[in-house]
Amino acid sequence: MTDDRLVTAGEGTGHPRWVAGAPIPAPLRLHRATVQPSWVDYNRHMSESSYLLAFGDNADAFFRYIGIDEQYRADGHSLYTVETHLHHRREVGEGESLSMTLRVLDLDDKRVHVFHEMFLGDGGPLLATAEQMLVHVEMRAGRSAPMPRALARRLEAIHRAHAQLALPETVGRPMRINRA
Amino acid sequence: MGERPTPFSTYSTVVREEWLDYNGHMHDASYGIVFSDANEELFAALGLSVDYSATARASLYTVECHIRYLAECSLGQPLRAATIVVAADARKVRLYTELLHEDGRRAATGEFLYLHVDTALGATTAMPTDRHDRVQDMLGAHAGLPRPSHLGLGVGAPRAGLRDT
């Protein structure tokens, strides 16, 4: 590893960790960010890849919350993103503050289906959403692997806590051009 | 023309160090950079890129993006892109782009929906006729290309796409 590599906000400290028995927020609110100068494109709005970066940081905060950190990865396992579907609702410019939510929609022994929302500031309008499928992998073999029980139990608890939330309208919806 | 249709395939790149994540593979967001750059080359060919947005006070905004990550990419690997205009009208363009390794394996696929937006009004507006004609020409040229079975499916659809061509 060199210093040139992309270091995400989820790396390091500052994000909440799992506390056994503590109430689980629905949805989780683990990550905030400010739109960086390098995130905006020639239209002076946040670029596509910057949304992926910001949602990726939110996913990293979630990983840290459930216990997937440097040590967990050093032991050979991680969660990989296999699919991401972004919906953009509203443009956002440099210097604006962002707050993120994350909910667990579904899971099995290897996969976690999550949904992120990005809001302007605190309680501002919805800017974008991301639906993602994450897979637990054995990194050296490069293949999916069942999650250890301790991790699965945490995710099951989060899934139960999030079952009360209404299903977002875009979940599972394919992309198409609607003609009037 | 009578020629066999081919996807728009001018873009190629090499995986850069700053695109890697803590696992030493290309970060999710870096695929987004590559997809955006590849799609921008197509829009430049249609006269709908940076210069257009500066003079026309209109631009293509991404409203939806669906990426499937299929294979890891590591430092120094060459990548190329192949894009099909899947659907389009005067206000919307839908693209399907594959990122391919040197041996033809797919590293990722992306579906993108763009709206043509009047940047002053912040509302969709019809493209000028000349631009719309170019888009329709490319749409027509790509009409004969095979459509992958995973096109237009939601997240978590069965991964038949891993085996199709």
C-alpha cells in the first residue's frame, strides 16, 4: 500500500461502532460529508463517480459499524459490492453538506441488500439514492463465502430493526425510458 | 452503409494507482470515473459534451446509473469500453456500456439514463434538431446489435448475465 491509494472516509476513526444491546437506529445514520472541489464536474455539480465515492464511504461506515474493519480484512474476508443502482433526484454543488442514511433491505448467508439515501444538510431534500448488493468474500480465493455467525447475527438484528421502514419506491425497479 | 454494426468503442485506459482501494483493486467509484469518461467520448462524438453545454446552456444530466461489478481490476491493467445507445428520444438517452479487459472478459457493465436539461431553468428540454438527428443515427446504427439479457433488470436479478455473451 502506498499513500497514493484512495483512502475513504470510512477508514480511520469517527464512525460509530456496534454496541451489544444498544438500540439500532432505523435507518442508520452513520456518515456525513461535504461536497469537495474535486467532486464537481464541468456543470459545477457533483459528478457520477463522486456519488459512488460518497455512497462508498457510507458503506464503509456501515462496514465499520458491523465490525468489518482493517483487522477483519487482514484476516482474509470482506464485503464486496457486486451491483449499484443510483437514482439522482436533485443537483448539489461544491461546499454543500450531505447527510446519509442506510437500511438493510434483505440478507442471506452471503449477501446483503442495502439502500442508501443522501440528503442535503440536516433534514434537507433527498438528493440521491443507491441500492446495492454486497457479497461476503474470501479475498484470497476471490469467491463468495458464508458470513461468520457473529456478523450474521448483527445483520439479522439490523434487518429486523429496519423491517418497520416502508420499502423505497425505486427498489428493484428496472431502468427504462417512459414515453408520454 | 451495409457494414456490420459495432458498439461505440473509442475509449481505452489503464488502471491507475489512485483508482485503487484498500484491497488493491479498483474502487467502486473509480469504475464510475471510467464509465463517465467513456460515455463522455460518445457524447463528444454526438456534439453533446463540454463545448455544447458551454454554448447551448443545456447539458445531459445523469438521472440513473446501474453498475454490475463482474471482475476485479488491478494496477496497470488495460481497459476498454464498448457502448450501445439502447433508447433515445429528444429529451432522454439511455446507454449500455461494457468495460472490458484485454482478453474480452467483462470487468463491469453499466446502464445510464441521461436527461437533456436546460441548465438555466433546471428542467428538461428537447435537443436541437441537429443533435437529435445524430443521436437517432447512432441509435439506428446500434439497433442490430444484440442486447444482453440483464439489460433493464433490477438489482439482485439472477446473474444470467455472467454467462451470456
